[in-house]
Amino acid sequence: MSTSRTTSVIFDLDGTLVDSEPNYYEAGRRLLAQHGVADFSWEHHTRFIGIGTRETLEILRGEYGIEVPVEELLAAKNRHYLELARASTDVFPEMWKFVRRLHTDGVPMAVASGSSRAAIEAVLAGTGLDAFIPTVVSAEEVAQGKPEPDIFLEAARRLGAGPADCVVLEDAAPGAAAAHAAGMRCIAVPYVPATAGDPAFQAAGLLFAGGQSEFTAQAAYDWLVPQAPSVRS
């Protein structure tokens, strides 16, 4: 891809690049169990996909009447998550292909995630993605998490790109809404395919309604290339 005005690609991490949601669920389940909550289900967890860890814990703290400060809960959940993430985190195979192809073409890339910076860096280092995507923004580093646009705008700033020149890949409706609010195009790959009808996903430039089972690096690349003022060499 050769462009006179470079297109930059910003990836959400959890559920988009890597299948980390099972680890986040288990970390949350362990944390809540320590505070007497024995019935935290996967279905309940899916309500929070795409929402930052801090915001999730603030909601759960209120729902279950947990009196421990959010900062303490956040630190504990991160400890549980890091233990799980370092043991095993899988990159979605077609996402790996897409990242490698963009890297070969010299496309600037960033990760913008609602996870803590420590969690992001652990996953990127453990999977080898850090060699391809060196620019990272955590929701900890901006004023408001998704669905507000702050994290994507900060990623664009660090890449030296304008919002109109950025494409976001997202698996959750709050992230797709944040991309739209940032003035960026979006490739949506719903982690929970049943949510594909959400208006935020419907507004995406490219929607893989079936989620990761439908996403292919080739289809994403073919959509991305005509969007840029470029000529393949």
C-alpha cells in the first residue's frame, strides 16, 4: 500500500486482536468470589465487553454492594488477569495475517484498549504483537473511556495522523461508537455476533456480522485499500 496521505490503523485489543475475554471473565469471577459473589456468569460478563476495566468494576461494585475502594478492586483484578494472560493468550489467526500484511506495507498501527497499560503490554509481549504494533494507549491515560472518543483521538495523535485518516478495528459496540465519535472509519467484528444489529455496528464502514468466524484478513485489506488515495505497486 503506497499512499500520499498515510492511512493508520488502530486496533482494540481484547476480543479484537486477541481472545482475552475468557481470561477477563475468569479474573473477574475470582475477584468477585473473594467478595462473596458466587454467581457471576459468562452471560453477565458479556454485558461489559468493550467497557473499560475501571468502569466495569465501578458498576459491579454498586451492583453487589462491595465496599472495597475501586482502586483496590482494580489492582486485584489486574493481578488475576496478568497471571492468566501470561499463561495463555491467543491471537485470532486472521488478525495475525492482517497485522503482518499491514506491517509489510508500512502502515502505522496502534492499540487503543480499555485495559490497564500493564495488561496491554503483557499481552502484546507474550504474543509477539509488540514487534508489529509499538504504539499503545490505555484508557488509564485518557480522561474518559469508550464509548467516548478520547482513547482513539490520543492514538491518532501519537501516530501523527488525523482522525479522518484512521481506521479502527473493534469487537464491541461502545468501541464502534467511540470510533464514530472520533470521526474515524470502523471495521466491526462483533465478539458476540448476536450484538451485530446494534446501531453502532450498523454504522461501521465494514461489518463482519458473524464475528471472528467471518473475518478474513483479505476482505479487510481489500476494503481498506480503496479507501486510501493510493495505487498498489
